[in-house]
Amino acid sequence: MVIVARFYPSSKTCSNCQHIKQDLTLSDRWFICDNCGVFLPRDWNASINLARYADGLSVKACGVVNADVATVKQEVKKSPI
């Protein structure tokens, strides 16, 4: 699991060209990029950006994450059978 900063502009960033659309409001349900013209549902655009963000993280063999984000380690609980 990756925790993204609260104000990461996943909805305002174009998933095609990474242009940030500053004037996007919460009532805008469609993302239309002023730079490249991509036209997507706002949430779909955001989900692509978040997936790419998480996919872009690299984890070294020692478990060190090479990114400036917080991560949560999942512990496996072992119980006797």
C-alpha cells in the first residue's frame, strides 16, 4: 500500500501529458486537458495518475523505498494451527 500526500494533484494532472489544470473545480466531472486535448472522466484520469505514481516507486532488495512518500508495512500475523 502506498499513501499519497493529501494534496497530490491526481485529478488536476493530465494522465497523457502531465500538464496541471489549475482551474479544475469539484463540479467538473470531465477532465479536458488545455495542453493536449485529452478528454476523460475526472476520476478515471485521477486513477491513471495514482496507478502510475504507485507503479513508479522502486523498492530495493533491502526494502528501502526510493521515493518521497510514506508507505505502510503490512505485518503477517502467524497463529498456531
